[in-house]
Amino acid sequence: MAIEEHIRIGIDGECAPRSVDAAIAVVAARQHGVVSRAQLAALGIGRGAIDHRVACRRLHPLHRGVFAVGHRVLSRDGAWMAAVLAGGDGAVVSHRSAAALWGIRATDRGRVDITVRRHRRGRPGIEYHHAVLPPDEITRHRGIPVTNVARTLLDLAAVVSRDQLDHALNEAEIRRLSSPVPLDALVARHGGRRGIDAIRRALEKQRDIGETIAKSELERRFLTFIDAHGLPRPRTNMPLGPYEPDAAWPQQRLIVELDSFAIHATREAFESDRARDRALQAMGYRVVRITWRQLRSEPHAIAGQLRALLASPADRSAHSH
């Protein structure tokens, strides 16, 4: 049966057949329970059929042209996704809402920050920001279009206090969040924007802290950490092909690389680190990256994770000859 026949509302006024609703549910499942009118139209569902589903309480209007499917109870991800859909093509979660999505700064604001390409009039529950974002400043997180971490921090500098910005930077580093274009490069790219002085000061403060921890000092602190938590000592700087990992447990096929300053790595360093990780993984090693902030801020969690990894060695059969 053609989809048009499924969509047509019967003359008896009863709710439309469920087969089309199953197609709607597939789209909504990918988007935290929400769909847009444009997406419904792409499924071949016309205005009358949409209105009918609203009357039958299968679709619940959230914003103009955006609906919750089945019920109005949305997760926070659903609310963010609904706001993105309301913003139209190219819209992304940004500013305070993006910081909350990345887990680097909580917010209890009722409005969702959304960046859009063209000027849009405000809507209840949404605060629009207007910018044409380069592709390397946006991404998806949990399926939601969002500014990447570096751009989020840059935007955040314009709308929060210095202390709140410092805290967000710390959280980003603790969580080892990176972006293809580092924050330093975005500051140079967007030199005249609001909040740029605040982000420069915060970066200098973070850099001063980061540079006080030399690589050798971080390695020494890591070994002290290992001993304090009763973990087996690794081999340090053990040659593996062209690489010398910071810490390795050869029998368990586990490597730890120690990073002192994640947020400000250059793009080249970012790419090089990941190429190195892939090469070591191809040799059969699991690679874990740990920053000095993580050692200081969440030692018990890291110790537990390393203990679990050391207790479950990688399967070496795929790498044996």
C-alpha cells in the first residue's frame, strides 16, 4: 500500500493507521523523541495529516514546526534537539547550552542557546545567536548538532563571568576534551569579538599552570600515584617501534600516555597524538591518555579504571603470528 494511502484520514474521523506513525517513530528515535514539520513532509505526511496527529495527541507541538512524538515528556537532550530543529538548517546548540551538553558548565536557564546562520526572531524557550560557523567549529555530540568544545569556550567567554569561564576551562581539561582547531587558534581567528580579552586572560592563566608541570615531573607524579594505589609499576619510555610510551604494562598490553595541557595542543599535535595512538593499537596495545589535572582531581576513579584494565588483559591472539 502506498504511503499516501496510509496518511489519508478516513471519513469516519478516526485516527490514521499506525504504519506511518512507525516511520515517524524511527526518525524521532534518532533525535531524542522530536521531529520537525520538514522531516514529516519528507516522509510524505501533509499538513492535514500532521494536524490530525496533533488532534489525536500523537504529535505534541513544542516550537513552531517542531513536535514531540507520543508525549511531551522530553529529556534535556530532547529539549536541545527540539531547539535545534526550530532553528532550521545549520542551527547548532551553542554558548551556555553547549557547555552544559559537553558537561563543562551546568546551567539552569529556561532558554536554550542556539546559533543560526541568518537572523531569526526570538521564540519562547530559545535564545538565538547569529553567526556563520566554519565546519571545523561544529560537530555532533550524542547526535545533537553543537559547537565543538573550543568554539563553545570562545562563545562562553562573552556571556559568563571570569570565574565561571576558568571553571569551564578546567572542566574541559579534566575531561580531556579537544577540538581539531585548538582554542588558541580560534582566539587568533576571531580577534575582535566580545569576550576575547577574557578568554585570552583565562588561557594565559591556564598556560602558566600547565607549563609548571614538566613531562618528567608528570611521569614522576604518575609513578608516585601508581605506588600510592598499590598498582603494579609500569615500564617507562619502553621502545615500541618508533615510539617510547610514557608508561607501559607489556604483559597486559596497556599503555598510558601522560598529557600536561590538552586544551592548547596545536592541530598538528592533536593529529600526531591520534596517529600515534592508532599505531600502538595496531600493535595490540590499549592506549589511555591521562592529564595531570585528572591525576589531581579524580585519582580514585583513575586508579579504579587502571586496576580494571590491568585485570583484563587485551586479547593478543589477533596480533600473534
